[in-house]
Amino acid sequence: MTRNELKEFLDSKVEQYNRPEFLDSDPIQIPHRFTKKEDIEISAFLTATIAWGNRKSIIKNATQLMALLDEAPYDFILNHQQTDLEKLSVFVHRTFNSIDLNFFIRSLKNIYINHNGLENVFLEHIISEQLQPAISGFKRTFFEIPHPARTTKHVSDPDKGSAAKRINMFLRWMVRDASTGVDFGIWNSISPAILSCPLDVHSGKVARKLQLLNRKQNDAKALVELDFNLRALDAKDPVKYDFALFGLGVFENF
């Protein structure tokens, strides 16, 4: 395909998959249960954190997690008592367990009390209109309080070579506009032009078939390459193509 043909093809797939029907089988349905900004972003961050493996399992466990947080994650984080944390001991999703969850609750409380919330932490670490350094900066802030060593693996770091798929997905949810009823567009301080595609097995496989990506590993270097090519297709909203790449891979076995 020529560049114009590729853009036309992918734009049609964005139109096909960037729809509310997408919510029925996607973890983004969890934050859609809330209306308050802080509840949306906290539930989205926690859901994205456990978003690996079977999507039905992710949705099931994220639903359980919101129930454990009394369906009010922001209030729980700010006002929980030790007895409230004890009931979290039942939670586990693959290698993310109650030890990790307890720290996440404490760290999020620190972020909202001392750093003016999640959006501000990412915003203050953006360097030269790039979000990947902001993810690394976010991780440093997230673990600035005493923490279990085991828990650091649950927040990716582009500085360590990671494509940071789950955090980039979370950022897409928060930043892209809400006009289609899928993403939220509640972080107006960050431009969608600097978002990066959530690169995983599905999107990477499709991107390689479409010659948008040559690097074999799904790592930080591959993400730079993919970002460059997607921004050539749409400089203002490159990550809309996440819907096309993911949809082609998961639903069409492209």
C-alpha cells in the first residue's frame, strides 16, 4: 500500500473500532462507571495496572477491586483506615497481589495530598513535548515513599527500555477526547499529539505487517519507531490508530 492508501485503510478501521461498542469487551469499561474526575483516573490507573492476560479476567478482577474500594476509589484512598486495608488481602491478579495493592493505595494518597494528583505528576515530568520521560518521572514519584521492592515491577519505566504499554494505554484513556464515547479527555493539560501507542503483541504484529514497525522486540526503541510512523499519518492524534492496530489483531486476526 502507498502511504495514502495505508492512511485511508487505517482511518476506516479507527472508525470501525473507536465506538462505544468497544467498551463491552474492554477494561476501559471500568472507569466508565464513574463520573468524578478523580474516581475516573484512579479506577483507570488501577485497571490499567492489572491489564495483562485474559481480558475477561482483567475486567472481573478490576470489578472486584472497585468493590473492595467501596465503589468510591478517591474517597477510599484519601480516607481509608488500617481496617479498610485489611479487607484488601483477598485481592490478587496474576503477580499483582494485596502487598502491591496496599502500597498503590498509600502511594496514590501521597500523590493526591502532596503532588496535586495524577495528572499533575505526569505534567511536571514532560520533557520537550515527550511523554515517555514523564512516565519514568512518574515512576520515581510513585515510589518516593517507602515501598516493597517487589512492587516496582508493576510500574513500567521507558528509561529501562520498556514500551510501557499499560501506562500508555492509561494515558490514552485520560487524554484523548471523549467525542466517540470511548476515551475520557479529562486531562486537558496534555496534548494528544504527544501520546504514544500502547504497544503489545497484537498491535506490534499488525504494525509489522503494515510496515509501520521493523524492530522485532516490543520495547522502548520499537515504540519510538512506531510513534514516528503513526505521527506521519496523523500528527494531532496519532494514538487513534491504537484502535485500528488492536482491532485488526484481536478481532480480525490480521
